[in-house]
Amino acid sequence: MKRIFLPLLAIFCLTLPVRAAEFYDLPEDHWAGAEIRHALDAGVVNGYGDGSFQPGRDVTAAQFCAMLTRSFLAEEYAAAGEGKYRAMEACLPVLAGTSVEETWRNLGKRWDRYVDQPLSRYDMAQTVYNVLREKDALQETITLSTTEIADWNEIPDGYHGAVFTCWGLGLLKGRSDGRFAGEDTLNRAQAAVIWSRLDTLLNGPREEPEDPDAGVEAKEMPAFGLQGEETVQEMMKRVNAGTPRCEEGRLPNGKSRTEENILELLELVKEGCPDGTVWSATMRYDYRPSRFGPTQGCLAFGLAVSDFVFGEEAPITQHQEFRSLAVGDVIHIRYEEVERVLILTGVDREEDAYTACELVRNGKVDWDEWGPLSGLVDARGFTTVYSRWK
């Protein structure tokens, strides 16, 4: 069993921002591929840390509300204050008439674990219908015969208007047999499709963002990793000398400063320092970055990687603003005999989660570390963040 150091980590399923084509379980011809890409680009859905999207996985009330607040209920979200159930509070007006709102009232107006249960298609339809009402986007005339909905007579009282409107506007459809099947649960692919259609209805067709790297020829990067009998200081002298100078807002390889491009450079680091690479607190592994005094062991590793990814001339700040953590940040944790460094490879604030490359004092490089973001917050000052983003 892996030993866990300060801070204690919890077990969860991490989501990361990845484009649809990069998910192993989402082929290019997937029926919801275009809408999933739309939702991914907007940042309202993410994939999982194992490289999957899991399109058939159930969506909970909490997850669906998070999708809505990110796009259509920004003012409500800002006014909802802080807390675990902030998105639910922001969505309360659009949950009217759903079993979610009914349960909330029955439990004394508390959001408990039930919001993490799968959301029914009935409640999804009612919620979307309420969003349309809130945005004054209901159309006076909808051309639809209820005979087109095979199970119309089976729909419970209270949901007919929502199903009729959302079906008539093309926001949702039924099963292949013509049934709406509202008792079934909503899955991730369906949620992305419904969100995409709702976004188009409310905000118009999206414009493809301009690619900041269009026409940019990537510059060749030197090899990261010890060669022969090199010390780390000698390695970084070679690496820094061979690293192209970067323009403002760009990385040394010439690409824009985005999470995707930072992860690409971290993959080069991983090639030179794969899982199991020894990086001890001995003199061979000392490194003196241009803006710091000599560093050893864990911190030497973190700052060497940061110099490679961002360029040694890029300004670096030290802080403890854990809400601003981003991919590529180096987190140094030191308390008595415990020392570790994390180089963030993924950040998901909605799931309170991160993934990272980790090095523990006198240990080996581990590219599969993960944990809760809240576990990094340190009021006693044992944790320092080194960032190139500011």
C-alpha cells in the first residue's frame, strides 16, 4: 500500500480538461461527439484522469446544476455565496417542480447526499424548462403533436409542459421506440447534448475560437533528464542553454501558454524522468535556478521542471493562494522530516481534485499522484506554491 504523506489524501475520481478526440472511449463518430466537444470547449464537462469520458455514466443533480451555473446562471451563482452546495443554491429557482426541490423541502431545506444520486430525465426536462422561463426564451407556438411522444399518457402530472416544450424545441428527444422514458436517468453524453442545444438556443451558434497556435512552427526542445554522469546543475546548464527564448504569453517551444501545451512539455519531462526515476537529496541533484539560491532534492526537481516548461527567464512567484492553482504550478510541502513536491498536471475545482507528478524526499518520481485540492491548504505555512502564471 502506498504511504501517504502530509497532507492526507482522499479517494475520488478526478476529472481533467481533455478534448473529445483524446478520450479512448469516445470515437470520432460518436453520436454525441460534436455536442460533447462543444461542452468540453466551454468547460462545462470534463473527462476522467484515466483518459476516459464515460459517456454512458449517470449524471447527478449536483453535476447537472454545475453545468447550468457555469453557463446560464452566472449571476445567481455569484449571489449564492460559498459552500459545497453553492451550485444547488444558485439553481434553486430552476429546480421548481422537480423531485430534487421536493426532497430539499422535505429534508428541511438541506442539500444532503441525495443530490449526488442520478438525475431522472423528467427532472432534467423540468429544470431545462425552468431555465427557458427564467431567460424569457419560451416560444409562443410549438409545432408538435403529443402522439409523437409514445409514452405521453404515462408522464406524471406536472412534467407534461416541460417535456412537450423541450421536445418541441428540439432540446431533447426520446428513445428509438419514440418514448421519452423520463424515469430513466440522464447520462453524460445526453447532458452534453442538451446543454449544447440549450446554449445554441439562448446564445446563438458558437463561433469557433481562433487557434493561437495556427501557423506556429513548434521549436525543438532539448532533452530533459540526466545524461551519463551529469549532475543536475550540469543538466540544467545544458537544458537552459538549448531552450529557445520564449515570447510573452508563449512557452519555450513557441506555443501559447495553455494547459494543453504545458502538458505537452511535461510529457517531454516524463520521457526523461519516467516513473521510478531516482532524484535524491544528495549534491548531484542540487540545482541553483537563476532567481534562487541553491536548492536540493524535491524543490530542485520542481524548479528544474518549471524552468524547462516555462523558460528560466519567465518570472516566478511564491504564494499560498490555493484558489489560483493551475497546471504547471510547483507545490513544495515541508514539515519537519516530511518533504514532497507536486507539479500539477490537472486541476478540477468543482471536484476539489488535482493530479500531479510527485517526488518525496529521497524518493522516486511518481507521475500518478492525485488528491483533494482542499488537502493542500495549509494555514501553518508549511506549503509554498511556485507559479509562472502571474
